[in-house]
Amino acid sequence: MLAELVVDLEALRANVRALRELVAPARVAAVVKANAYGHGLLAVAGAIEAAVDRLCVYELSEAVALRDAGIAAPIHVLGPIPAQDLEIAHAAGVQVTLWDRGVYAAQLASIARRRRAPIAVQAKIDTGVTRLGLSVRDAPEALRRYAAQPEYAIAGVFSHLAAAEEIASTFTRDQLAAFERATAGFALGVQRHIAASAAAMLWPQTRLDAVRAGIALYGIWPSRPTEAIMRERGLRLVPALSWRTEVVAVHDVPADTSVGYGCTYRTSRPSRIAVLPIGYAEGLPRSASNRGFVLVAGRRVPLVGRVCMNMAFIDVTDVPQTAPRSVVTLIGRDGGERIDAEEAADRAGTIAYELVTRIPAHVPRRYDAPTLAQVRS
């Protein structure tokens, strides 16, 4: 193998159960965008669809892939959909994000009239992220207009929080208050949601009718402070992802030997340098060069030299049994040692969200529990 991801579907289901218990009576929507945060869209969705209120994706193509795979759960497309694809969205029966009263809204209404059936929408309000969304000022009137149009079937109203992981900040309270003002008096029975993983954990008042569980679903904490607080409160998440590769070559080299492009690393002693068959094209961040660690035979060894496009180097001098085909763990457990996604991201100067979502789809995924086809059979 060049590399392989192993995804524990039972861990995903355990995380759903833990999050449902935490936020009840609010419901849990599972965010499976970006190839289910790198874990594999179809297998993840098939494993958890029965346990969540709906699935959230970013692109229409993700929603269509789920429908083509037989996923019947409600699907909310969080991102914009090109005008030429709106009819596909209607045909797929997905919930479309609506955030204006202009051309986009008119296009949606036109599709619904032509197809003689309302289109499901989730109205988006911008409470402080300054991305997509109705302004808080304009939202009450816009929501009333949406509700009055038979072309729209309003499934929910939502917003995004900007600073939920910053427990000392007042901005989350300000955003929640703005959202509540914007939706005050709106029709009962329409689901309101503003909390993602961090807010669902740290700010109980933001749970409202539903929470959107993204990173936490996969057993990855939104931040180290969030992890510390929630572990103290008894919440346990189970990491679902392991990422492994294997050694393809080992070189015995003398002291003062350069390794990799740019000569950014030179051995300080006679060393054994192992070559890995993956690099930044396979998702291993170049920024982990000379900073990251992996596991070999249950021991931590450093990444040395620059991570190349398709190869990388590790110093295995202290693990003398290392040879071609030796297993290398980038994320996961080996013996008594573990490297989690949060640590790997920290050492690469990024966040776990980015690290796992940038593992390319062409890297093979293997599932330790029933796959989608088995779940649905």
C-alpha cells in the first residue's frame, strides 16, 4: 500500500449517541461535507443516517451522490447552488440555502412553479460571520415573504457562529441575541439552528431546535480548550480515523548527510533514514517538514527534511528493526503510543479540520464496520 485510511464506523455511531445525549431535546444534524471531513461520504452517511435528523453537505454534487447511493434522509445543501443546477436540486428533494430576496430567490421560485411543487429551503441569516445570509435588519420581513410564497417549503432558519470556541468572548451571546431578534415571531414548527460542534458543547443556550455536528462527529475536538472543558464534564469522543502508510526504503547514512530538497535537515549522527511513499499530494502537509512525528513499531520518530510532493522522510535510527514494508502510523495508535489528528495538525501549524479534509479522495479508505452497501442490505 502507499497509504490507507481506516475508519471505525462504530466510533462514528458512538459519537452520534454521545452528542444526542448531550444536546437533547435538540436534534443532531450530521455535517458530512468535504467527503465527510475526509472520512468517506457514502460510508459515513450510510452508517449514521438513521440516527440523525438530517445530513448537511456543502455542494449539490455531494447531495446527488448521497441520493444516488440510496440515502433517503433529509439533506441540507449549505453552500450556493449555480442557477443551472437548481432544477437538479429540486428533483433530488434537498433543502436549499436561501439568503436573499433578489435574483436567487426568484430563480428558486421559478423552478418550483415550473415543476409544480414547492422547493425546500433553509433561510440563512448573517449574525456576524459576514459570509452568506440575510442581514439581521432585513431578516424578519424576508422571512415573512418566504413564508407567504407557496413556492417555498421552509424547513429551517439558521446562522453560523464566529467565536464559539472562545469561551471568554461575548460575541457568541451577541450573535445568539441577534438571531433570536431576527426570528422572533416566525412561524412555529420551523427548525432554528445556530450551533456547530463547539457551541453545542460550550454554549448550551445555542442548541435551540437542532445542532450541526461536524468535527465532533468524527471524534475530533474543535479545540484543545474545548476538549479540556468537556472531558471534565464527562463527554467522551472516539476518534474514528487512522491513517497509515509503509516504509519503501531505508538508508544508512553517516553524520552530516543532507536529507531532502533544500538541504533543510542534516544528520547529526550516523543515522537510518526511511523513505515514505506519500507527500503533500497525498495529504501530508509540507508544513510538517522537520516538525512532525509518526509512529513506527510503537515508537515516535520525527519527520525530517522537506515533505515532497509524493514522498517524505523519517529518522528511524532509534527503531533499528525498521525495514521496507514496516507500517508507519501518521494518525492513530501503535502499541502504547498514539498521535491524534489534533496533535498532527498542531505540529503542521494548522487545525485538525484542515488536516483531515485535505486527505485526497484517491487515498483508499477501509471501514472496520459494515460499509454502506452492507448497512443498506
